[in-house]
Amino acid sequence: MRRKGGGLVLAAALLLAAGTTTTLLSQQKGGNDVTGPYELVPNWPGDICGPGYMPGSTAGIFAENPDKVFIYYRGCVERLKDEVWGPTTMTPERNMSGFDLSQKDPARHPRWDKTIVIVNRDGKMTGSWDQHSKLMVRPHKVLISPYDPQRHVWIVDDGAQMFWKFTNDGSKIVQQWGEWKVRGNDQTHFARPTDIAWLPDGTFFVSDGYVNTRVVKFDPSGKYVTTWGQRGTPPNDTRPGYMNTVHSIAVDAKRRVFVADRSNSRVQIFDENGKYIESWPNITRPYYIFMAADQHLWVSDGATQKFTRFSPTGQLLFSWGTYGAMPGGFHGVHQFSTDAEGNLYTADVHIGRAQKFRPRAGVDRSLIIPRQQGFGGSSSN
């Protein structure tokens, strides 16, 4: 009996060491822990598209601070009376097959405004960059470098084959890369780029992307430096540097570059010049990778619909998340962001939904996703 009891104690210890939520070991009655260490902020954001419409596929989200959250939508779509997934949520079938973002079929194209909006902590829309909607083809990510005191806003559009650097208020395009709707695989052209990550000196890396299978490095001025990556054979290519659907990118404090090799269900790691270091396998379809200030890598994936935390050396520590269109569930978290108050913001790409979560009262703070690498915990961010 002592051996059996010791085994139970050991099992409990292992669960805690792995970062499993404490609710699994609590005596609370009922519930099924849909939102992990967070609680959903209801009715956030508010009405974005106006009467009769709702946001389309939600590709990107970034919290500059709790009162300034950028959301990157793929237009506004008609609200249907029989929308069975809820009054503000599209069915994945309607989202994936019902719209033509190529702009070749106007009758099937969403209403193309409110692509880039800004909302405050209460979900009220405080700004919209409608003047730039004509540039957007298939919105992908909205980002701010954690090392930029001017907080320029970077927009990645894989359908336009471009990415832009805007002033923080959206009044001016500071720089741009690529040629609008022209694919290429050279120093000035891209083929469906997906994400950007920065070093402290302003050097940045672009994941490129759905068609190209490479990482492109630029110096702080935006000048091309180098590229690496070759086309692999999905879904199980294990060769170093061979990639398919290069969907997200992050860097750590050691200047290592983490690449979401989505179609091969792994994360590959390189030094800043493209030398292969290692791979973390069996990370199912990583949609977005996020290097936290504490150097743990967080991943949202499009298969299990979970958030997963990995140690700096790749050990699986903790995961949570629930598939579904119910409030607090997920269906393709394409990008997520955190703010200095500990709030989490998510963009569901498959059903057209942004959500905000706040930490539960009394929750173990080690389970909360920290600020992004470079931002630290400063409330000024």
C-alpha cells in the first residue's frame, strides 16, 4: 500500500512539474476548464462592422497596450440569420469556401473595409485604417517591434506578397518590401510571406512563407542580408533546413531564430545567419510561435487548438485550450498577443473572431503567458 500511495504522490508531482493546471487537482465541483488559467472577457470587441455585418476571417491581433489593440480582419461579411455558430461567428465552412479574397469574383468578396482597426480595453473601436484597405488582399499579421521606441506598425499581407512599416497612427507608409500581388523568390520579391521577428539592434527576419520555403534576413535599415531554407516533402520531412509552409518566426535572447515549419509539424531553430541548430518535432501544425520574455516558447496550433508552453530547451511544460465556437473556444488561433496587465488576445482565423482573456483571480501566475521577448513586463509598453 505504501508503494501504491507513493506512486500516487509521484504521479501528482509529475503533473505539477509538467505545468498541468492546478484545477485538475482541485476539489471544485463541475466545470471542464475551457479557458485554462484565464477567463473570457465577454462582448469584446464590440460592434466593428455595423448593422447586418460582422468581421470576416480574423488574421492578426497585437496589443500595444491595454487601451490600444490592433486587429487585422479580412473585411466584413454579411450576418446571416441562420449562422449556427453564433450571431458574431462564421462557420468554418463559410469562411474557408464562401469567399474569394483574390478579388477576381466581386460577388463573393467581403465588404473590404475595417481591415485594420484599433480597439480599447472595453472593446470600443477607437480607430480604423480604412484608407489603407485598398492595399490589402489577404491580411496575415499585424506587429510592432519590441525594440522600436516609435512603435511603428508592421503589416504582413500574404496575398499582396508584401509587408509594410507604418507610422503608429497609420498616417504614413515609412517603408515597404515586395511588389504588390507579384510573387517572386529573390531579394525584393516574396511568395506569400507570413511573419516578422526582430533582434534588439533592429535586424529582422521574415518567414516567407506559404509558397517560398525560406527565412529572409534584413539589416536594421531594411536592406537584404541573406536567406536560407529549401522546399521539403511534407508532412514528415525531418531534414535540417527543409521546410513547408513557413508560417511564423521568433527570436530569443541568444539571437536564435525559431521557425514554425507548419506542414512538417515542427519548429526548426537556427542561428541568426541560418546555421541549423536543432528541431523540436511533433508540434502539430504550429500556426503562431511566441517567444516570451522569460524565454519560454508558446505555440498556438491549428490541429489541437491548444496553447502550448515549451522550456528554452524544448521540453513540453503546459498546455490548455478547447476546440469550438463557444465563447472561449478556439478554431485556428492565427496570432496572439499579451499586454502588461497579463491579458491575452487571440485571433481565430477560421471563424472570424477576436477574443480577450484576463487572468483568473488567484491563478498561478506561472501559467499566464508573459509579455513578448523584448517587451519585458514594463507597464509602459
